[in-house]
Amino acid sequence: MQKTLYIVRHCQAVGQEANAPLTSEGNLQAIALADLLFDFGIERVISSPFIRAYQSIAPLTERLGLSIEIDNRLSERVLCATPLADWRERLAESFTNLDLYLDGGESSRGAMARGIAVIDEVLQQEANTIAIVTHGNLMALILKHFDDRIGYAEWGKLSNPDVYRIQFFNGATQVERMICANDISINQNLHY
């Protein structure tokens, strides 16, 4: 079996709420992202239901003539139901203690499991090259599943947008960063 997954973090958005859309720059990033991903042979796209994720990949799917499949399991992880003054410290702790559960939140292990469930299903299906669009925390946890060296520091280096490629070939897995916000050139020559 040879499969390639592109795990995509959404472009720049106006906020963190589920209905927060992309900023003007984020919309331009989405068009530039489509230019960069267009020749990658993507056959299928699965996205978080959050508007910013959907909007980040829409220019690509329109150019490729693909539909966006929505999967609620790709929604961002909620660390805690209430705001925390020390949320960064608690998030860092959640990368070393995967079972850390804060009031009304979701453990890293739980979030990782739902993200990996999507990937496990995709690996059993026909398409060989798939884009999965999600959010920073869940993206980092998915990547950590395949490479335990990934943690809080790597989460902190993620950009909006960001793309990692995970390749599966004969039981081996390779994870590599493909595109980050610095690779996105917003100019007048964008295709849309």
C-alpha cells in the first residue's frame, strides 16, 4: 500500500470560534495554497467543519473539481471549557501527559484518537493522495502519533497555513513539513 496524506492547517482567521472566517490575508493565502498544492495529485479532501478550515481549502477543491467532505472529528481540540491564564503551560504539559484532562476539555490522547480514526479510515479506502484540513493543536497531535518527537515546541512553530506530508509505503511512515506560511507568496499572479 502506498498512500500520501497532506495534513493542512487552515490559513489566517479572524478568531478561534467555529464560525470564525478567514481574514482578507487568509483568503489570499488560501488561493496561494491552492497554487502550491494543485500539482500534488490530490484526489480527495476531508475538512474540519469549522469555517476557517473549509475556506482554506475551497480554492483548491474548486480548481480540482473536488467536493469537500466534512468530518467533525477534525474539529479543533478544546483544552479546557474556561479560559486559563496559564493555558500555554497546560498545553505544553498535555504533550507530555497525553491523559491530562482539564475541566470541560479533551485529553491529548482523546483528540489524537479521533484524528487518527479519520486517517485509519482513509488508509482503507481507494484514493491514494488525500488532503486533510484541520487545526494546529489537532494537527500536532496527529503528527505526534507518527513521530513521537513532535510536541509542544513543534506546535509552537506551526504557521497559518501549514502543510505536512505523511507517506505510507510497505508499513513504513515518513513525516515531513512541506509548506509553511513563509512559503506562501501572495501576489498578483495567483490563479483562481
